[in-house]
Amino acid sequence: MKRLTVAWLSGFLLISSVLTSYAQTNISIPEWDSSSVSFFEYATKIPKRNKVFNLDLEMHAGFNADFSSGELDEAAFRFRDVKIDVTGEVNDRLFYWYRQTLNGGYEGLSLENLNESIEYAYIGYKLNERFTLTAGKQDVFYGGFEYDENPLLIYEYSDMNEYSLCYLTGVGLGYQPSESQEIRIQVTNSRMGSMEDEYGRLPAGFKKPRVPLFYTLNWNGCFLDESVLLRYSVSAAEQAQGKYMYSVFTGQSIEAGPVYAYFDVMYSQGKLDPLGLLTELVQPEISGVSEEEEPEIPVRTQNAAYLSLVGEIQYRFHPKWQLFAKGMYESASIYKAYDVYEKGKYRTAWGYQGGLEFYPMADGNLHIFLTAIGKKYHLTERAKALDASLYDTVRLSIGFIYRLPLY
């Protein structure tokens, strides 16, 4: 009986202590309409006491009306993204980042023993004030500002950023010689799975490399009191034994009051089609293989090159309202003739986006959008001779984007 009394008394004291803590911390919790408060803090009135664990839920969804060649193809509700995002600082030097999409990409890939749904899974360590080391699955250190934006906020990427490999396992080293300059070098895998996972059916004579690595050098700079930013990178990888790909990404941005704008120029070429768009576009009958005998998996196109120009302007005409417009020019070419492929341009795409965004909350984590997105294609006579075809597309969307801080 005494033990039971002691147990009840201990429980009462514990509950009293918690309630007292609630009462003391109620005043310190600001309103929910604030970026400094998570859902947990708002609901429990208990403030977080460290930065070791932060959990966010990211959602991008809407109602889309898709048109192909001027005719309605489909109109339905759709989630573009649902992700969990976990970050934390273990101490002043050690930090981590884990992010995973919840709506696709769960098939395991052999080389990294991970699936595509995991975007970030790395730890970082600040060696000193100027050097930072990261190890694990991370984004490639490309330049450009469309690439640098949180994918949650992107309505549709350019072809270059949509189809380039983005999240790979490796190590990166950042060096910051001054507050306005940063130099980063990175070595990652050049693919997540097998050669077949990445490229499909390989051309004759192409063998997997013994060291399938991707090398990137990146420079970031800011000028004029951070109103002008630059992001440049060069990358190289051995796609197959003795066969390489190269890419250059450059980005320039400017911010002046309520106006923000950027312009990216990106180029990539490889002995094996680095994006896969030409492979999908033109798959002619070659080497005497009939249409009936041709495998379902297409042979990867060789000697492919891509150029992308992307520009966007945003105008925040009111604290809660923003207009934006985005344009893209992209081309796909063969830089060296082989088989039935002539040297020259095969595909050109013009993309356009525009819309209105409404931010109802002060923290900016939630916004409602109304957008129009379209792409218009032009195929050269070289592509048409190989029976290639593409259809112009338009999408009208209304929806929401919400980065919800859970904890």
C-alpha cells in the first residue's frame, strides 16, 4: 500500500511539474503564423531547446488541366511532391540532412544500394571556419539558380535539370575564402544503379568503367551587397570505359527591391546520351534489325549534346502576392555523326511559365498558385527522317505548396 501511495505521489509530482512547465512556457510561444514555430511547439506550447532534430513535411499538389496539341488530354487532381525533410545540428561542427519523397522511386538500385526516393542522406562536418566536409547521398554541386532552388517550389524544370543526375552518393569539400566567395569540389558515383539501369541497352563495344565516378568543381560568388549572385560549375564523368561526358552550368541572378531575376546557361555532352531525350526521340531501325525483332529497350544514342537557356523574373508587388514569368530555350544535337545519325541539331524546345502566387501566412511556408505552363517543339528534317514526333503541351494548374514544420 505504501509503494502504491509513493507511486501515485511520484506521478502527481511529475504531472504537476509538466503542467508548471506548460504554464511557464505558454507566454514564450509566438503565434502559429511565424516561421520560428513548429507544429509541435504550437500544439504543446513547449519550445524546442536545441537544433538537433528538425522535421518538415513538404507538399505540392493541385488540379491540373493538361492539353496536347491544343486539345484537352486530362483534367485531374495530382500530387507533384510529398516529402519528409529531416535536418539537425548535433553540435557546432557536426550536422546532417535526410530527405525522402513519399510518392515514388522505391525500387532499390544496385550500385549505391539505395532507391531514388532518398534524395539526401548525408552528414557534414565543419573542419574550421573556412572548410566543410560532407559525406553521403547529396545533390551534385552544379551551378545555376533553377537547379539551386528547392524542388518543392518548381512547377516544371527545364529538360537539363529534369533529366540530369542530381542526387548521388559521394564526398564534397567546401572552402570559403571570404564571406562572399565559395569554392566546392565533389566526387560522387556517376550513376545509382547498373549501366542498364542508367542507360538502357548499350551500343556495341561499350563496357562499364571500373571506377564510375562523377567529378564536379563549383564556384559561388556574391557582389554588390549580395544583390548580384553567380553560380558556376564544371563536371566530368567516365560513362563507359574510355567514354566520357562533360557539363558546364552557369547562373547569374540579381535582386532589386521587389524584383528578383536569374538567367542560367547550361551545356552537357557525352559519348552516351547524358539526358536520354535523343534516345527516346529517335530510335531508328539499325544494323539490319527489323521492327518486329527490335528490343523494347532502345539502344542509347551516342555523341549527344544539349544546350539550355533558362530565365525567370519574380515581382513581389505586395507582401502576400507575387507574379512570375519563366522562359526556356533548349536544343538537342549530335556533335559527331555515326551510323544513320547526321551531325547537327535534332530537337528544339521553347518552354514558358507564368502565374500568380498568394502567401496567406507571414512565414511564407504556404502559398497558393495559379499557373500556366507550356512547351512548344520543333523537329529538324534530320529528326523527321528518322520518324521522330513530338506534341506541344500546355498545363493550367491551381493548387498549393506547403512546407509544414512539424518539429
